[in-house]
Amino acid sequence: METQSISSIRQEYLLATLSEKEVAPSPIDQFERWLNEAMKSEVLEPTAMVLSTVSADGQPSSRVVLLKDIDANGFVFYTNYSSRKGSDLSQNDRASLLFFWPELQRQVRIEGEVKRITPEQSTTYFQSRPRGSQIGAWASPQSQVVPNREFLDDRIEEMEKKFEGMEVLPRPEQWGGFCLLPKRIEFWQGRGSRMHDRIRYEFTTTTQHAEWQIERLAP
């Protein structure tokens, strides 16, 4: 059986177009429009996004996390503050997000600064999670080396016993939310012959006002 050459793989993008005249004035509104379309289209994991961070020594690192909220400030996700991404963000608050919805032939790139949300917001979301997820947050020393899987299973059992009979679990101090405040957002719509549509929003400030500037980029 012959193996297809990677270089020969081709996918033509012909589903839709994207114009500066069609997009919303606000990139947050435009993102919500596309996210809603992704959810209605039953895209697998529509809120999944690649979060890229940079450590203090300049080493980039990427992983997939889930978007949990969007507000006027930006994009909210949750993690263990002691994890690698949490450590990176504590030393370098610049990060990027990438959404890819192949079923719609779309991607969204987001760049900006990341800030912790309030402890109250983190606690409210933590206590809304399934109990198993809450136990897991207490049990896992995320990103740390562990001896084996049994270590994690034992930690789960230990935390289940610790919180047995407790209806509302407290939030671990090392666990909480971040909000990425966007400075640049690019919407990419696949087009034929690789002549894709790319519309970029960039936040600009002057002494008189601040606004989102909308520009088309060459593919």
C-alpha cells in the first residue's frame, strides 16, 4: 500500500468569502458571530483554541485550552497558575490564541496581553464545574513530573476522601482564570487557489481617541 506524500495533500477552500464591508465594526462582535456559526454547524469543540505563551528565557510553548467566556475586555480561560502556561504568563503577559474551524474553512488569530481575572470570578466558575473536574484540580500538580499514573489515581482518591460530604468545594489558590485583552485580531476565510481572505483588526490609540482599525492583508 502506497503512502501519500505529505507535499501532495491539497484541499480547495470554496465555502465562503469575507469582505471588509461585511464584518462588524467590533472584532469581539465579529468573533461572536463566527463562534455562533461554528456552534450551529456542530463543529467539534468549537471553543477549543491554541494558547501560545513565551517563557522568561524566550522559549515559546503552545497547547489547546477551552474558551470559557467572552466579554468586553476579552477572552477568558482557566488553568492551574503553577502550570507551565501559568508560569509563562506570570513572567511574560504577552500571548496569542488561535481558533481553527476546518469544517467552515476558517481561523481566527488573536494577540494581546493576559491578566488574571478576579478571585471571585474564578471561584464562581470553579464551583460551577462538574465535581470530578473540581476534584481533579485539587489532585493534579499540573505540569510537574509525577512517578506514574497510580500517583494521580491515589491523589484523586485522597481528595475525594478529603471533601467527602462537602457539597461546595473551595477553589484551590493555585487555580483560576486569565483574560486575554486583544490588541490584534485576524479573521481568515479560506478561498480558492490559496487566495484567502484575511481581515485584520488592530487597536490603535491617539491622544484624542482609541479605535479598531480594519485592514485587508494579502494571503
